[in-house]
Amino acid sequence: MTRDDPRALIRYALVGLTLTVILVWTAYLVRGPLMLIYVSALLAIGLAPLVAVVERQRLIPRRRLPRWAAILIIYLLFLIVLVSFGRLVIGGLVTQSRELWAALPRMVQEWQQWFIERGLLTRELSLREAIEQSPVGGFDAVDTIVSAVWGFIGGLFGLVTILILAFYLLLDAEKLVQAFVRMFPRAERPRVERACRQISGKVSAWLGGQLLLAAIIGCSAAFGLFLIGVPYFYVLALIAGIGEMIPIVGPLLAALPAIAVAFTTSPALAIAVAAFFFVQQQVENHVLVPKVMERQVGINAAGVITALLIGGTLLGVVGAILAVPPAAILRVVFEELFPEAATD
């Protein structure tokens, strides 16, 4: 019986379908570890050009710096930057966070009074009543707190895992790339190796662009909210910087706390804060993102939006955050496979 036999083709198709279903189901069951591996790979690819630059520096006479030492130096530099930034803002951030937490009941009361005056709320609710009437009231609230604490611990564990795995991926990056290149015919290996270098450059540009955009938005938000006179501007600016990492909805959600805090002072201040964030987002969308993302990563606005929609639908916020690098990788692959179409 040969492959041309209909029964053999049906058998091969059924076996292939069965293996595909098993692989897809297995990938779904281990989607958590696969996500950690994916993020670690993105971090390793993004840091690879920087590691290569540090590795070429002859800090030791007549010897190149070992690769593991170059990776540790980059990790140490990032840690120094974070600690230095923390020393500058952590004092004010902690103080303003405590003040905001202490003033939160008063703010909630003022919001409720505003709603009552306009007939949107019948009576003022105490904090306990609000908790009891919320979807997570009673024992569910305890479960929610425990889940939040457990999620925080899991997040820290995941971060450590990502850093360690990215370290080993960077350490064996050349061997992994060479092993991947050898899977292709000898005539195609130069193209594959060139595509790998381009992918590394684009992912590195995306990672640097994300951090740069978050820093610009956070610093500009702190400066603008301070000039406007909004209290707790340190905390609100930090929220704005973190929200910038979440595409599309992140900046909008990050602006809501600042508007709510400003509203407790005066409606006019809330309008001023909303106008500030609107102007900031317009500058970001029409100036910062095109210059930082489109020119470095090489994906136009339509491609970015499409990637965000697909990533957000598949994996929610995390998928939206990590959607641009796969789009950049697909663009590089398309340009290598169809150079004439990509040029046109």
C-alpha cells in the first residue's frame, strides 16, 4: 500500500490530525509555563545586542569580557538604575501613598454626595455597606484578598524565573541560533541567519521603545500634575507610566485615578487634568509612538492595531502588551520570503 492509495492518505490525515490535537491540547494545558518561556525569550532577544556590545569591551587586558559577566553587568546596571530611581522618588511615593489611603474615605464620601445631589444615588453608603453589597462582599472579599496576595507572590516568582531563564538563553544564544540555522538547507542558511539578526534588532528596539515611552509619559505626567496642583502626583504619575505599558486602554485607565483625585478638590481641576491627559495622549499617538515604535520596529499603525486586537483577544492585557514583537517577527519573515512584495 503506497501513499497514493486513498486509504493510506486517510490514515495519514487522521494520524496528523490526532497529533495536532494532542499538541494543541498539551500547549493549552501548559500555557502558563509557555508564557514565561515566551517572555524570557523576548527579554533575551531584546538584550542580545546590548550584551554583544558589552561583551566586546576589553575590560580585562588582552581578553574579551566573558559572556556571563556581560549579562550580569547589564542586570546590575538595570538594578542600579531602579535603585537610584527609587531613592529619588520612593520617599515621596510612600508618603503620598499613605496620604492618599488616609484621604480615600473622604474622597468616596464627596463622590457620593455629588451623585446624591444629582439624583444618581439615593443615599450615602458606608464603606462596610459598599463592601457587603459588592460582588466580592462577605467571605468572597477574603478570598479576593488571598487571591491578590497569592497572585503577587506568583508574580514575583514569575519575574525571578524570567530573569534566570533569560540569563541562560543569553548565555547559549549563539549555540541556539546556530542549531536553528542548521535546520535549513545550506544555501538558505545565510538568509536565515540574517533574519535572526534582524529579529533580534527589532525586538530589542521594541523593548527599549516600551521602556522609553513609559519613562516619558511618567515623567511628563508627574511634571504636569505638579504644575496643575493635583495632590499625590507621584503616585498618579507612576500609575500613568505603568499604564503606558498597556496598549490602547492602558493610558485611559491610568488617567481615571488622576481625574478622580482632582475631582475631590474641584470639578474645574478635574477638567484640567482630563484636558492634560488628552493633550498628552495626542502628543504620544501622533509624535512619540510614530518616532519611537514605527521607525525602530518598522510596523505601521494598522499593523500595530491589528496585532494588539489579536493579542488582546487571545491573552487579554498580557497578549496586548506582547503582541508587537510577533508582528515584527512576521514582518521580517515575510520580507525574507517575498522580498519583491515587501519592497513594493
